[in-house]
Amino acid sequence: MAVQKLPLAKALNESLRTALETDPKVLVMGEDVGKLGGVFRVTDGLQKDFGEERVIDTPLAESGIVGTAIGLALRGYRPVVEIQFDGFVFPAYDQIVTQLAKMHARALGKIKLPVVVRIPYGGGIGAVEHHSESPEALFAHVAGLKVVSPSNSSDAYWMLQQAIQSDDPVIFFEPKRRYWDKGEVDTEAIPGELHKARTVREGSDLTLVAYGPMVKLCLEAAAVAAEEGRSVEVVDLRSMSPIDFDAIQTSVEKTRRLVVVHEAPVFYGSGAEIAARITERCFYHLEAPVLRVGGYHAPYPPARLEEEYLPGLDRVLDAVDRSLAY
């Protein structure tokens, strides 16, 4: 078994390398992805090994990057494009929403657009404006797009493989604050389907649901709660579109309580959809309202204030306490 302990960023690098080696139609494109190896070094060494025609440094024009990828996909390629930071994706939003998401349906299924859009997202690294946002709900709302986010190195490796192999366009959100967290990666054993949630800690009193950067925080909260005699289950959603509601429902029917955690603002966030669906599905099982923990409905603050803005251990444990108090 090819098991290695890798930082999440290196797992993504190895995944891209495997995809480039396996399929000559795979291309990597983006700002500084080639010679520099990406601002987070996720594409480090790939241009040197695969050449400038397959690992392509683009102009600073996100709309052009995604538009070019759409054209390449129509010609049979599988482009993997990098948006350098979350807040830089908006110049490409028109291409993603009006073209990438709709062409398959517009062509009555006759064409496919296997494009992966990689977006480092979220806060926690002390970055400036436009570098720490969590815009996943804006894409999950759009029919025709798949939206996923790994929380650990193993998922980073395999979910990127699965996204590249998918014939649907995939928005691949990478939790930048977890890029340097190490985890075991078995490059010979697929851990599960791309859009299936996973229970990462068993519990019986309450369910915490999270994805991407917040899974680690929820595991820490569950460990603290255990010291107080509370058994908290943690579900890693992994996919924000489609959402594995069956997995959440199974957990909630057991624990009878649910708290959803994400970095994005609570207002109109993905937690709202989960809360609504689980309330519909589990109304007679719930012992408390579904609670949500997330960012505030305000522009992302300066770096010195981000820890006040982002969900932390205290806010998650407060929600756990409030839910269990019902």
C-alpha cells in the first residue's frame, strides 16, 4: 500500500501529478501556477515536469482563464483551473454561471464540460481583503455545478482525482488554513464517493455537521464536550452540492440534535438549506431547533479582527450547550 503522510497542499500536488501522468487531456491553468508553482505551492514542479503546454501560466484575468477552459473542454480536454484566491473568482462568475453551468443542459446533454475550478478559500491566515472569503453558497445555488471541499489530505488527493474524472463542472474549494496540516494518504484506496458525507466521530447526544476548514474545529469541540460527559457526533459533509442529506438524517435521527458549522456568513449560508431540509425530514425526531454557527453578515474584516469574525471553539461549544439545554 502506498501510504504517505502529506500536508494537504502536497496531497493536492500529488493528485494533480497523477492526473497529468494518467490522462494527456488534463491541463492545469492559472495565475503563477507554472514557474512559481502557485502562491501556496500546490502546483510546484508540475510545469518543469510536464511542460508549458500542459501547465500554463495565464494572464491575470479570471474571466479569460475560465472562458478558455470552457473552450478547451469543448475540444475534449479536461482543464483544471486555479483561481488564486477566493475573492478573485468574481470576475469569472459570469463565465461560470452563464456558460460553464448551463452548456450541458443547453445542448440537451450532447456536450460535456469536465472543468475543475480550484479555489483556495476561507480565513485563518491573516490575509488582506479579497483573500479570506467563503463564497461556496453562491456556487452551490447554481444548478449544473458540483461544489465540494476536502477537510484532510486523503480527501484532498482523492476528491481532486474524482473531480477531474467527472464529466460535470466541479467547483473545488480548498481550505487554505489547512494546507499545512498533515494526514495519511493511501494512493491506492479510494475512501468513498465524491458527494458522500462521512461520519468522522461517532456520538449519541448531538450531531455537528461541517465541511472543509471547520471539520477540524468540530472534532476539537467534540473532544472538549466529551470531557464534560457529552457524546458529540461529527459529520464531514465533503460536498455542498449535492448535499448528502441521507447521511445527516441518519445521524440526527440517532442524536436528535443538530448544529451546522461553516466559516461563511450564517445569513443565506449552506447551513440554512441543511437546517430547513433536516427540519422537514426529522421534525418528529428533533429535541431542539437546528442551530447554525458561522461568520457574520458583514464584509470580511481586516486580519487583526478575523478571529472575532470566524467561528471558534467557544462559539461552537456555546451552540452545543444551547442545543442540549432544550
